[in-house]
Amino acid sequence: MSAKKAKQEGFTPNAKIKAQLRKLFLRSEERGFALKRDQATCVLCGVKHSRKVGEKVFVEVHHKRGVTNWERIYAVIREELLCHPDGLETLCEVCHRDAEEAKKTC
């Protein structure tokens, strides 16, 4: 789906989904664990993260296998979370909680 078409139809464009997932990853415990495990040091060349003036070096956390199937990720997010507005309804907090509890008992 093109970004223009998504915006016209009231759907979240893929670029916005990807940007939010990136923010989630940047703050994730998994990423933090990898940085701590590797002591914020590049495992290939040994350079260490530094914020010193004149010596700034930033390290990044790399997915070894890559994130290869963005279309599948977008599809699952759209199916489960960003579904069509016909599959959504507005509820107060109490009714929302009751509706979620009712799904658990079915």
C-alpha cells in the first residue's frame, strides 16, 4: 500500500509503522542486553563507544540474520493491531476491561 493511498484511506503507512518499531527496538531490553554483553564495543574491530569531544564513536546493535520480511511484519501488525476501523469500537475503561475479560473466558 502506498503512503499516499494509506493516508487517503485513513490507514497508518508502512513507513510510520517501521519508524515506531525502530523506536521500540532502540529502547528494548534485548538491545540493551546486547550492548552490555559486548561492553558497547564492536565485536569485529574492537572500537568502543565514546562520547568524548573529538573522539565520538557510536556503536549500533546489528541483527545478524537481518530483518528480512517487513511485508509479513506489516501484515501481522495490520491484522492484529491496526485492523480495519470496522473491527474497532470505542469503549469506556470499565467496558473495555470487561470485554477483554470475557474473551479470556470463551
